[in-house]
Amino acid sequence: MAANRNPVLSVNDLVVHLRSGDGPVRAVDGVSFDICPGETVGLVGESGSGKSITALSILSLIPRNNIGFRAGRVLFDGADLNTMSDSEVRPIRGNKIGMIFQEPMTSLNPVLTIGKQIGESLVRHRGMSSRDAEAEAIQLLDRVGIPSAKERVREYPHQLSGGMRQRAMIAIAIACKPKLLIADEPTTALDVTIQAQILELIDELKRELDMGVLMITHNFGVVAQTADRTAVMYAGRIVEQADTTSLFDGPAHPYTAGLLAAMPRLGAKASSGRHRLKEIPGIVPRLTEERSYCAFAARCNYRVDACLRAQPDITLTTAGHQVRCYAPQAPVGQERVLETGS
Amino acid sequence: MTSEAPLLKVRGLTKHFIVRGGLLSREVGRVRAVDGLDIEVSSGRTLGLVGESGCGKSTAGRLILRLIEPDAGEVQFEGRNLQANSAAEMRRLRRNMQFVFQDPFASLNPRMTVGEIIEEALIVHGIGTREERRDRIATTLRSVGLRPEMMDRYPHEFSGGQRQRIGIARALVLEPKLIIADEPLSALDVSVQASVMNLMQDIQDRFGIAFILIAHDLAAVEHLSDDVAVMYLGRVVEIASAEAIYSEPKHPYTRILLASVPSLDPRAPRNWSRIEGEIPSPMRPPSGCPFHTRCPSRMDVCSQKKPALQTLPDGARVACHLYGETDIEAARELQH
């Protein structure tokens, strides 16, 4: 549906090395993806895979003296965010690009009312008067499902529940009708029934505002239910990227296939009884070493000689299904099968 | 559920935390953290305790081990009443009941070697000579998939998954009959969770240990549990076999909880729109059935009368006016 439109965000070979006591950490190591208007791209991976650093880099939110090396392009609305100064990025962030983070309590300002925090960006980016901004803030709170918005607009973050705080964060993020919403683990701190409500809300707003959404999460279920396309990150790289259905139906990278096989499925007990889960042996590699081989090779059951000689490039298994692997699991043009990793 | 005498039997367990405020620290409210909990676990079986934050599942685990003193209720272990026991007797019983904590980073002393951390439990219970203890630690490390020589290393040298194995080894070394594990997976990555879940099943098969698994991850609880109790605002609303709960949930809350879990199948229809409202404060639980404020099937009786946990013909127990005689009784009450 969004395929024929120009992307709102186009990330091209993004590289971000962070400074550390042990030398440069290759947190993001050649990441490329596009997001079209009205499209949700899921960026999924385990801790340390580089998904959050990718988001923070797009927003230029990593302090410059923590960055050892940065390369690649982040094209938003035709301009490269990666080459902009802080003062050039500021009018875009919070205006044309909205953001939501995991923990609303630490991202909201505890000494400002919810209304002030929503109004802030309207005053700054839209030049509204503070009275108009408050009226708009009430409408926004109402839109994100906060009951009695007129009273809530004067309250402080600590007076709201976790779910309501996340709704307030979303109201701030969409206040200026952004073209792109970056949501970094937006429901990780929330209970499952509240998570469902928040994901539903983000989906509705995406359609209303025709926003592109970058949904960053460790939760494969969240991606399966919200993303049009899914990118799986491992050790700073996107190892597999495809439309969501194709990725979950036929994971091509042994890491993706291994993760999906390692997760218990809800409702499986009645049919499969007590059984063991498939494990992925080993642990994630250190990101401080320069690597001339596949980062997953040490843990991979499908390793071939090539895996130890060079980092695999992106190849296509089928149209739009990208994988970085010398031994992909779902061969080109063949019927995909659900059973993997055995 | 099994017919043999349960290893652990909990009846009417209750804890209300008093909330104080103001200059004189007067009581300003009570949090009904756990409000009359009835559960049982048999040897070699796992009871999953699920529910959202504030439902009381973590407090319940601590009350059972008397890490927190309950206000009321009874905990029977192998037929003996725990509350009635002296501190010395309690320590002896506690050897049989161990706790595994959520955070493998915070629950291991960083200045002790892994061997010392595990040995501490043995010393506290006066078990073995130094040599015997080292042998036992080596055996235990092997049974959780670690190498015996790792006992001389410090926690920071291990990954998250290995640290959780150390936490399990510390519980296991005393050869307990019951392990209460509070969110043992939630700090771990997906690829590591699978290996810790397999380990829990392995040690259960080998040593016949009973588990109470407290967790919010509904798929993991299903995978590991024989029986599952669903809690809401301090009370069990439904308890049944894992198969029954997940294939035929009876309580409207259980149904909503399961429907809220995002499916790993992108084609699965989303069933999220019927979920209303937020979890009420446990300081001010709603009248009648505590779930009636969010329930899509609520009736008039639900705000007036608290439904009792009753056993249905298929063995499932559910606290809901939609089922059985309670609503007939309630209707009769209303007529009078």
C-alpha cells in the first residue's frame, strides 16, 4: 500500500561508532532501511543489537563527544540529518519527527504540567499563543484517550498512571502532526492490556496523520502485529529485512529462524504438551572488535566456510526479502516452510 | 489437578499494606495486596501465577516463604502449618523452599565468588565440611550447565543467562522441594530465556521439584506450568490446568489478558478494541467483583456482590457471576 510512494525517511549505510574505555564500540555498522508515509517499520533485536542507537542517531540525540565515528546518510524530507548541525536538527525534532520512549516517567519533565509540555512544542514550532496551545493540548489529550482532558492538562506527570503517562507522551509527539514517529520500546514498561491499547492508538494515529512509524522493540509479537516491514538487528547490522508476513512465515537468516523457534507460542500447550524449546547456543559477540567474518557465525548451525572469511553482503531471497547470510534458510523461489532450525 | 496430598497448601493468605501520610503518619489507606489467596502445588509440578502489575503475585510469593509476614491465612508445607512454627523450625523448612529472583545482576553479591555465593546457603544451614560443600557446589554447577571451575570467578564475569543459572544453582544446592521463581526470565533476552526455561524443566524432571512461577509473560507461563492461577487486584479470579486456561479461558479477565498478547502470527486477527480502562488502584478496589469496572460482560450483580471462587464441572475454578450458582444466589438475595 505504501510501496509506490517516496520514503519519508531513508537511512543509507548508517555507521555509528561510540567511544568507550575499551576502544570504539561498533554499535551501528552499516544500517539501511526506508520508511514510507503511512508505513510502520519494525526494528527488532536483543539488547546491544544497536536498535536504540540507530533511533538516537536518526534524531541526533547522541552527545557528539560520545561519537567516535559516524558515516552514512539519514535522508528526511530530502535533507541529510547526518550532516546537519544541532541547531539545524532542532526545528525538525519534536516537530516533523515525533518520538516516544520506553519510560515516560524519565522522558517527561516532572516539574511541568502535561499541558505545558504539549504546548511547548506548539509554541516553539507552530508559533501559537500559550492560550491557543492549551486549548490544542486539551484536544490532543482527548484524542489520545485521556479522560477529563480539561482537568488533566493542569496535572503533573506523577499524577498519571503509567499508561496515561505514555498517552501524554504520544500527545506531545504528535502535537505538531509529524511526518515520522520514532517509538523506542513504547510499551515495554506497560502491562499487556495497556500495551494493546497503546499499540492500537499508535496505529490509529499513523493512519490519521499518514505518518511513517519506526517501531523499535525486542518483542517479536509487537512487531508481528504492528509492522508492515520488519528489520532484524544483530550486532549492529540488519541481518534480515522483509515485509512482516514473509519474514515470520519464512525467516531466511538462521538467527531470525532460531529466535522464532526459541519462543513459546501462546496456546501451544493443548496440542504440543510439555516440550523443550530450541536454544540458540552461545552469546552475542563484543562490538569492540573489528570483524572480518559473520558476527553470528560462532552461534550458527548452518555455518559454511565463507562465513568465517568475510561479512556477508545483503542478498535477496525473493522480491523485497533481504538477508545477510551465506546460507539463508528459505532458498530463492522455493516454497517457504514454517518449520525451521531443526 | 492431582488427587495426591499437595506439597504446599495455601488458604486465605492475606496481606494489607497500611499507607501512612501526613505529619503524624496516620493511616490514610490500605493496599489490599493479597486478599484471601487459596492455592496448592504438588511435588514435581509447576503452578504459574500471572496477572498485571499490582495484582499481588510477587507479594504472594514472599508471603508464602514468610519473607513478609501475612496478616491472615495459613500456609501448609508437607501438611505442617508454617505460621505456627518457631524461627528455628522455620529455618529448617526454608531449606526446602527456595527463592529465585528476577534480576540476576542485582541479586548476586559482586564481591563474592560464585562458589562463596552458593556456599553461603550451605553454611547458613550448617551443611557439610568445607570439602563436602565444594563437592556439592561443583555438582550443582554442573546440573545447571556451568563448569565447576567457574566457582572461583565473580558474578561480573558472567552473562545475564549464566547469572540466572547461578541464581538457580544457589537455590538448588540445598536440594529444596519447592522453588518460588519471581520473574526469572524478564531480565533476559529471548535467546537466553529458552535455555533458562529448558533448565527449569530439566531440574524439575531430575529432582521432582515443585515450582511456583510468578511471571507476566503469558506464553512462558503456559510453556512451563501444569496449572495456572490468574490474579487480579489481590485475588485469584481463575485457576485451572494450563491447557484449560489457554484453550478455554472462562473468566472475562483471563480472556482479555490472553487476547491482549500480541500474536507471533502476523495474520492473527487483533482483538484489542474491547479492552477498557486501566487497572484500578489496589488502595481503592471497586465494590463487588474487582474486575467489574473493566468487564465487557458485567451485570448488575457484579458491582454489588463479590463472586466466590467456585469449581466448575470440568475442574476449573473461577470467581465470576457468569458461572454457576453464585448468580442464582445473588439474584435470590436481591429479590429479598
